Amino acid sequence: MMRITTKRSRQADGVLNVMKCRSTICEQKDDLSPKHLRYRGFVLVWTAVIFFALFLLVGLSLDVAKLCIVNHQMHNAADAAALAGGPYVKKNRDYARDLAVEFAGYNKADHLGVYLERNDENLAYGDIIFGRYTYNRAEGKSYFFRYDPTSVDPMPINAIAVNVSRTQDRMDAGGPISLIFGKIVNVFTANLEGSCVISDPDTYETIANPDTGVIPHRHGPYAIAVAVGGSGSGMVCLRPDKTGLSIQGTVSLTVNNITEPYVYEEGAITINSNDDDYCLYTNGTSVEVNADIINFTANDFSSTGNFVFPPEPDTYLNFGQPPMPDPLAWLNEPENKPTTNPELAAVRATDLTELYGDVFINAPIKIDDYPNPIPSGYYSGGLELDAGTEEIPIVLSSGIYILGGDGLKVGSKGYVVTEPGAFFYITGDGMVDIDGGASFYATPFKDGVMYDGLYDNIIIAQDKDTLTCADINGGPGFNLEGAMYFPQEVEQKGPHDPAGYALSLGGSGAAFNNQIITWSLYVYGTGDVLVNYDGRNPAPVSKAYLVE
């Protein structure tokens, strides 16, 4: 501030006064008071303040930019870890965790390799969490449910969630992110924490973090990947166009898993049709589908009538999936085998029709007319079985039955039981026709005891080249163990016409163990149709894809 030493009297208008100071002489307008000269130099102060604020703003921007870059790096690590472990979450979870940890470490965040804890206990809000990812179509929301290994009925797994964190309490992962300019204002670090939301499968509500009690939201660097394939399906409809599965009447279709311990944990239905309108067609008084997952190659489906999916997460609809390859595409008519080979029973070497005629039993069985058990082998006329009782059933011996002519028919009064280890192959124009009143208990080959295990766990197969439809109308006394295979590519007449489906399946309560593989399937009736899938013929793992 300048010191005024003298002041001359006011001059005439327009004439300048000259004021002398110790250090300078300043010109002053006639009407300017000397006190205003006290503010000289404040520009320097404001300039310093503004430049300091700008410096802080630029520094803050650079720190925010650094955090954005590190967050992106951590997110990339989460994506890589989820995609690496995803294909193995259903079959080898230890390996899935190993891969997730390994591939996360290939990525760097803030010049440090990304570290993940394995979380072998699968605790909520860990770094690696196995669970079930599902989408509720009615709500338009997705949910992630943690797999609880301590549960009596553990939820099937189809996804892996990866959370990547750099926080003050995670020094093992590198600790918080150091700031460059934040130190000026005494802020040295910042936390970055990934969190997917864990939902309660009963209430769908977000579960609070057990460590903090806080109900979180989805934030930070995290990723969720869903596995495709690797689990197989209890019901596979191979047709690539038109309707793969049609369900009519008042029927409950259930495909579940009975494997212990859980290896392939999904009782899935797979529909290969790419028809967005009619890949799955339902029209009935009450149609209910119970399955862990329905895999669609199509992007949608059409249904009419009262069609019910159980509440999520019991059924998860997977649209736009790759078609499942035919797991029994290799299966052809068994080759001729010599009758003298005790390990390979006769199938074509002798036409047993020549001995017994077209085997037709339609009265209470009499051993005098037909052998009991009826021997396995080739019957050009097929087998038509009826009558029999629980006390005196019609017994089919163990071995391979190749049935031409009328194929395999069981009438409404049939009571048929196979000895352990039987396989029916329908050839020519033969068909499978089993009436709803029949009792039929059939057991396939198991454990590689016969035929080097080639036909293990398969009970009925129909020739690919025939155009004859199969009709199985089961009842309470009906249990076919093993896979049923009907690949015949019949021409479809409409989604509601059973004559256009390779297999029509119905009844008032039947169990079909353990897999149905067919070109197309028509389900009808007034009861429950149950497929107890046991994990056979799994689809190969194709990929895991990121959903979040």
C-alpha cells in the first residue's frame, strides 16, 4: 500500500492532480478519493487463489482419471476371471476357482497384479462366488443367488460372480489406490470395491453384507458369467425348426435331477428349434413346467391357455442358446451277432419269429404257448404284449431286442417286466405303442457288463430312417429306466397335431428315467409326467458368457 505524503488543492475540471509518494508519483482523477488506492495489489492475491483452485481442480481431475483407469483395469480382470472359470462351475469348481485366480492375476491394476481370494466356503460377498443367475421375465429384473453348500437342498449352479477390490482392509490385494494430488488436501488414498448383489431365493430381496450389515447395491469392478452347456438335459428336442415341444391338456411336466452327489446339477429341457413363435407351444386347461432350466435356441416362444412357470428361480429361461448336438447320433441298429457267443446275445443271426411266430399275447399268459421269459433277439414281426398279472407278469429276458413289423406294443392290460439289462431297438416301419393302462417296468444295461458298455443306460431307440411316430401313454404302474431315443424326422402338421411329432408322451402319472432325446415331442394327458435325469449324455461345454 502506498503512503500519501501530500495533496494539492483541487484543480479545475479536467485537470489532473499530481500526488507525490515516497516511491512514485501517481496521476489521479479529480473525483477519485485517495482511499481507493489502498486496494491496489489485491489482483495478485485473487490470482494466487484462483490459480491454486485451478491447480486443485486439475489435480482432482487427474486423480479421478486415475481412479477411472484403475477401475477399468480391475473390471477387465473381473471379466477375465469370470470367463475363465465360468465353463467349469458345473463340473469342477476347484478348477474353476483356480482359473479365476490365475486369469485375474494376468491383469494389472495400478501396476500391481490383481489378486483374488478363492473363497472355498463360497461365503457371501467373497471374491469368487458360485451361484445361480436368473432373469424374472415378469419383473424384468435379474437376480444372483449364492450357492449354499450347507443347504439340505442346494440350489443348482450355473454362474460365477467375481468381485475385485482394492480397499484399506484388503492389503493382501494391494490396499487402496494411492492418489497423486489428493495429498495436498490430506487425502492420500481411495477405495475401489466391487459388489454384485446377492439375493434371497425366497424373497428376492437383497441380502445385507454380513460383515457390515449394509444392504449393498451393484457397484464397482465385478463380473458375472453364466455357463452354457456342460450339464446335459433330461429332455432334448432336436428339431431345428417349427415346434420342438408341444404341451396340451392338464398336465405337469417335471424334469429334475437325481444325481448324488451333485455333479450335473440341472434338470434341463433343451429345445433346438429357432422358431421364435412356436419352438415351445402350449395350449391347455392347465400346463405346468417344472425344470431348473429351459434352453432355447430361439429368442422367444408362444403359448396360449393357462400356462404356468413356477416362480423364479425354479425355472430359468435361457434364450438364444447354441443348439445341443444329438448325444446319441452314433446309435444305429445293432450288428449281427452269433448266437454261440455268450457275451453277445443273438440279435439278427436267428429270426425268432420263425420259432414263435409274431409274438402276440393277448390273454392271461400261458407258458404252454410262449416261453416265459421271452428270449431276446430279432423279431421281424415285433412284439405285441397284453394281459399278464402282477403275480404272473410277461417277462422279457435280458439282452437286445430288435423289433420289426409292428415294433413294440403293450396293451392296456399288459403287465410287462424285463430282467435286468434290456435294450429295445425298433427297426423298419415298427413303432412303439404303449397304452396308458399298462404296467411296464424296464431296466437297461449298466456298468459296462454287456457289449463293452455300448448300450448302457439306453432302454428304447427307434430307427432314424423310419417316419413312424411313437406313442407312450404311461400310468401309475409305469417306469422305464434309461434313455429313450426317437430321432425320426417326421413331418409336422401343426403345433397342436400329435401326428406330426416323433414321440407323443402322456398319461396320468408316469416316470421316464432318465432321459428323453427326440426329434420333436408332444406331451398330453391329465397327470404328471416325470423325467428323473441323472446327468447322462451331457452337452459339451461350449462357452461362458458375461451377463453383467
